[in-house]
Amino acid sequence: MVDSWNWRSYVSVGERRRQAAREVEARRKKGQAVSPVLIDGRTIVRTFWGKAWCENLERYSDFANRLPRGRTYVRHGSVVDLQIAAGEIHALVSGSSLYEVQVKVEAVSKARWRSICEDCAGGIDSLVELLQGRLSKAVMERICRQGVGLFPAPREIAMSCGCPDWATMCKHVAAVLYGIGARFDKHPELLFRLREVDEKDLIASAGKGLPTPAAGAPGKGKVLGGEDLADLFGLDMATGSGAAPAGRRKAVKKAAGKKTVGKKTGVTKTAAKKAAAARKTARKRAI
Ligand SMILES: [Zn+2]
């Protein structure tokens, strides 16, 4: 079955890339700051911050079904410009035409931010460790906690795109949402700018007379591995077969030193099967 409209409007990946490159060059010549999202290989996000951003969005059923088509788009270099500022993201996405995408994200409320800082007090040694995502399980859990952490829920996000088939979330917006994750990989501080909070508060809290967490409280503990991050969001990052039930969360491995989060670790088939059964819908994951 041939749809003539689709046939006429079809633009190959190669041609889209050329169009995007021309567009970036034209804007640069005009003196505009252009910041394309460049994905190296198939992996869109590699660090804790980039992964956590994407995992957060995918855990909401409102988004889960619409996001996947954005992955291919962002991998192909379709997000030719992405600018992250306080409370909003502006992007240009190359499709059949060039579309402007805007994503607005509400600021973290003062009360919520204070709560996060208090709960993490004493648990983050330095800004470098924070931005590298070298965090204890407890701190990470607090930062990623659904609805009250640092990552936005769908109700805190408003999106728009200039394309004709704009609905709840078109592929251009989906590509931008992944592009934001990729940008956080390289510039995690932009997450804090976006949510209008100061990341230094998380470090400073330890010395501001806030309650020092007792042993076992947030902040003290081992650093997470990739599988633990997946558990945190109720997702299986390695196989994409669904979530591991909370009861099956693996103990954090003891390590001589802190290790950077983000390593993919295998999940056994048995665990994956049980995880799949535990969830109503299995999602393909390719990040
Ligand atoms: Zn669109």
C-alpha cells in the first residue's frame, strides 16, 4: 500500500543529515550559537545524569509509548540545535522540514530542594563527585525519587513543536528529550540550571548545621552499579525486559573504592523473566 503523501514527503536519513549540516552552517555564519546533539554510535546516554534523565521519562506511561521513535531521530543527528536554560529548552529538529521545539520544565520548589539537600547532607564529598555521578545508593535514590526528586514528572513538563502532526508528543519532541539526556552526559550542571537550583547546595548542606545523617542514613553507603540504577527506576537497562521487583534488588557490591555509575551489567535470564512477569508491559530499550 503506497501512501502518496508519505511518498512525496519522505526524506532519506542521508538527505536529512545534509540538510541539518547546511542549517547549522548557515546559522553559524550568521553568528548564532548552535549546539547540535551529536551521538557517537548507538548509545545515546552513558553517564549517571544522562541515563537518569532518560530513565525518569521512560518510567511514566504517558511518555513510554511515544519516546522510542525519538531515539532513532536523535541518533541520526536530527537535533541540530539544543539550548538549555532556566526552566526551558529550545531546540531545532531537522525532519521533513526544520521544526522548532520548546520544552518547559518547572523549577524545583524551594521546599522540595531543601528536603533533597537535607536528606543528602553529608553524603556528597565534592562537586566533582556529584557531577561525575559518583554517588552513594542512598543519595542517588533520593535524587531520582519519583515525584519528589530532581527529575521532572510529566505534569511538570510542557512541550510544543512546529510540525504539522504535532500531538501529545511527536518524534521531534521525543528526539529533543533524548537529546537533553545526551547533553547532561557532557554538561550535568545544566540539569541544575534547568530546574533552577544550585548544585553547590548539595555539598554545602553538610556544613550548614543540618542534621548529620546517622550511619545507614542517606549519604552513607556504597556507590551504585548500572543494575542498581536500573532498579532505582524500576527498569531493566541491560535487557529491556522490564523491572526487577523491589524484593529482588541486588545488594550493592562492596568495592575498595568508589566506582563510577553507568557500567552495564548483565541480568540473569531468570531474573529477567521474573521481571517481565512483574510488569504489565515490556519495553524495548536501546539506550
Ligand atoms: Zn514535531
